[in-house]
Amino acid sequence: MMNAKVHELLNQQINKEFYSAYLYLDFSNYFKAKGLDGFANWYMIQAQEERDHAMLFYQYLQNESQPVTLEAIAKPDKTFECHMDVLKAGLEHEEYVTSLINDIYAAAYDVKDFRTMQFLDWFVKEQGEEETNANDMITKMELFGSDPRSLYMLNQELAARVYTAPSLVL
Ligand code: MG
């Protein structure tokens, strides 16, 4: 029997991850409109990864015979003055998601729900990578963003990102 609080937080995380996908689609849309297709590609793949994350939480609850309740996904409502605004919103969002994963982990720890903790271990590591990626994007934009030729090269680099399925399989 899963603890009610742990269940509630896991169920909420499905929605949070789908919102993340929505947010990154919005980022992709921003860059597409600016003619930076490489950046648009990078965030499109990021959105795909977030859908995968949502489905992992969904699948985990189903595997544990727990009810799943799907809620409305919020509208991405950020406005961006420049490319850097988008990248900083990305880092801020990933730091927020890390705090959510940590909160679920803490709730599971409190009730000795070791199975959920083991499931979440993958996400703890994943969030470390997400924050590193978001920081790297900001660093690259700081270094190359102001020079059009360098920005073009960076855009080409980001165009090469390809989707890979998550290493966690339930
Ligand atoms: Mg995620």
C-alpha cells in the first residue's frame, strides 16, 4: 500500500513533466520563429524527453496498481526579450523540477518507501544532467551569442542533437 502523500506527489509529477514538455515546445517555437532551427531542434528533443519522464511516472503508478489522475496542463506564459531569457528560464525550471523530485524522495524516505526511492534515483541523476545542460547552454550563449557567425556555428551544433529513449525502462 503506497503512502497517500507519496502517491499524490508522484501523480502530480506526471502533470509537472508534461508541463515541462509544453514549456520546451514553447522554447522551440520561440527559436523557430527567430530562424534558429538548431536551437528549435534541441528544445524539441528536450520536450520529447519530458514526455518520456511523464510516462515513466504514469507507468510506475500503474505498475504499483495505484490510481492515476490526469489534470489540465498549464499554459506556458513566459515572454522573452532575448535568447538568453529563454535559456535562463530553462535553468530556473530545471532547478524547480529538481526541488520537486527531492520533495518526492523526502516523502518516500519518511515512510521507508524504498521501491519509490529506487525508482526516483534515476531522476535524481537525470536532474543533475538537466541542470548541467541548462548551465552549458547559458555559458555557450555568453561566449558566442553576441557574434552572428559564432551563433550560427552554435546553432549548427545544436541541430545535431538526436533523440534517444530514456535509459530507465519500467
Ligand atoms: Mg523531466
